[in-house]
Amino acid sequence: MTQSIQTTYSPIDNSAYVIRTQASQQQIDDAITLAINAQRDWAKTPIAQRQQICRDMLNAFIINQDEICQQLCWMIGRPISYCQGEVAGMIERASYMIDIAPGALADMTLPPTSDVKRYIKATPLGVVLILAPWNYPYLTAINSIIPAIMSGNAIILKHSSQTPLCAEQLASAFKTANLPRGVFQYLHLSHLDCQHLIKQGPIDYVAFTGSVAGGKMVEQAASGKFIGIGLELGGKDPAYVRADADIDDAVATVIDGAFFNSGQSCCAIERLYLHRDIYQQFLTKAVALVKQYQLKLPTDPTCTLGPVVNSQAADLVRQQIKDAIASGAKAHIPSSDFTLAQLGSPYLAPQLLTQVDHDMAIMKDESFGPVLAIMQVDNDQQAIELMNDSQFGLTASVFSADVSVAQAMGELVNCGTFFVNRCDYLDPALAWTGLKNSGRGCSLSSLAYQTFTQPKSFYLKS
């Protein structure tokens, strides 16, 4: 039987950048058997030893950061000057999660009675399947890898076919750190084989980051198996700028939150609501700032806006913009200002749209590209209602000089993470979670360790 070939085409020039053979059924079976056997011993490994191995992995990983950055640039088209940020962010998140593991995994001891000792122990689940996306391939994967592996589980990582080298880099770093064989493995899989693995394989937990459609596939495949699943799905994240906000700071923060990584972030700002008193002032400054972006080959150190992942993704954004304009929206950024932007290519000019409404796809459906739709509102209550008018609920932001008022608004906004005067950021000390079609479950913070463990109660009577 001929195995399938998996090809990664670079958005830089559509060249075949990585070619891999996908795993055969025998290789999948062997990986699962190895993981099950390795996990039994890994679960007995002291937490301090697990910590040291994971820290050694990070040290091995960062040694290759120049190569890793080049690979990121070519696989996903991120500007080379920004790639090191993902390496640094991964180290920050992983280090925090490693450091808190002893406390997060400590036994919960209950007050003893005269002749009974009671406690609750966090025990590993077994084999965890992690399905990681391409847009932030290390940051998203590490959110689950560290708490899962520190909890005593074995991991099988299936990375996006757009970023297969990320799985290989992680495996190489763990090998250098002398992680026992079988505790961390990766497989290059087709969607069908991945679905079959969830449905038929002895997998104890699935951590998926990706589209809503992909999340539904995971839920359906796991149906009836009574295993846990974590889903980090899409977003259409809103921001609201109140009349008392620091306009310059809000403009800089929101525009960066909308256009960094060419808008290809689940928590990118895609909907912006401006109080009418500062609407024109904000818009004027925002237009000027967006026009400063440099859409170039991402290998150019002066590039600040790279291509989106492929021409199909670019065409989806172009269609959303076209449909919005046909329905009355106004575009503020001439695409002709960005000479590299070409129809049918991944190179897409950034865009700001006004005169939009919630009947337009640009305000309802995830764009995942460099476009920001802006509406004017009269007051806080109207802003809250519009922010909540979405099928998604990942993050939301309010910009205001009055933090207490903004905080009170946050209590009313339906989202997993609420920011004041910040956006598009993951604090590893906070739970990363979402509502509605943005998913279920939790990664990061001490709560993530509850995701990857099962409580086991002990009642010891003397």
C-alpha cells in the first residue's frame, strides 16, 4: 500500500517547502503501543525530574532559534523580524507552566478525622492526542504539551500539514533533553486517519486548536468514548474604545491586535466599536497608521505585513470586503498603495471598513486576515450589546481611563478572557478558554493541570 505524500507550500512563493510521507496504519499502531507503555513509567517519574527534562528541552529548543525562525517564515509567511517573538513567547509560557506544576499537582489533603486520612490525588489521564494549528504553531501547541507531559501523560502530536517542521523541532528538543522514548511522539496524518485515530484508537484525551468545523469533527469522532476533549476554536473578537480612552495608545494597541501576523490569530481584533465622541479622531489616526505597514516578502527584515497562509484564505477575506462594500461599507485603505498585493495571491493589502453593520459577514464570520470592521456607538450599553452579538466568545477588550467602569463592563461581556487597555495576548497565569463557538475546556494557568489529570480520592481508615 502506497503511503500518502504531504506537501507544505510556502505562501512566500508557492514553492514546495516541506514534503513528508504520512504515517502508515502500522506506524500509527506502533506509536500508540509505545506511548501506552512509556506512560506507565513516566507517571512514576518524580515531578522534579519531569521539570528538569522539560527545562532541558527548552534549552535545546532555543539553541536552534535561528533555524526555527527561518522555518516559520517560509512555512506560514510571518515576517522574519517577528518570528523570534514566538520562540520567546513559547519559552515564557512553558517556563511558567513548568514552575507551577508542583503546586498545581499537589495532593489535596482534607482535615483528618480520629482514625481516617483523606486526600485527593491528581492522576494522569494516559495518552493525550494534541492537534495543533499553523498560525501560532509553537505557542498553541505548548499550551497543551507542557501541562499534559508534566502531569505524567504521554503525548502524540499531530501538527498542521502547513507546519510539520514544528513537530519535528519539538521532538528533537525533547530527545536532546533525554525524555524517555515514547513519552512524546509526533505523527504526520491525513484528516481521515486523524479522525479514525480519535474514533478507534486508545486515546484518553484530545486537545484541538483550529476551526469550528474541525472542532465538530473531533466531537463527533470522540462521541460515545467518554474521553475528555479540549477545543480552542474560532473568534470574532471585539474591542470597544470609550470616550475617555487614551486615543494614541488605543490606536496603536488595537491596530497591532488586528493586523499582527496578518490578522491570523484566533484572538485578533476583528470588530471595533468606537464611541461617537472619539470616532473621527480615532479613525483618522488608525488610517494613517495602517498606511505605514510594509507588505513585502517576509524574508525582508523591513517587512511588517506578510502574506496570509495561502491564496484561498486571501480570497475569502477579499470576498468579505467586496460583499461589505456592495452592502454600503466604506473602505479607507487603497489597495493600490501596496504594490505586492495581487488578486489570486496570498499577498493581501490591509483594510479598514466603516459604515458596517451586523447583517454583514464581515461583522459575523471569522475573517482571519488583515481587515478590521469599525462601527460607531452612542454609549457603553450599546457597545456591550454589539460585542455580545456574536456566535463566538474568545476575548474582548475595552479601552478606558476608568478601569473600574471598564471592569464592570467586562462582567457583562460574554467571553473567555476580558482585557482592559490590552488585547491579543495570552498571560500564562490566566486560564485560556472560550465561550460559544470559540470552544470548551482550558489551557494555561494552574487550572490547565485539572484538564490533563483525573482526581483520585483516598480514604484511609486505621
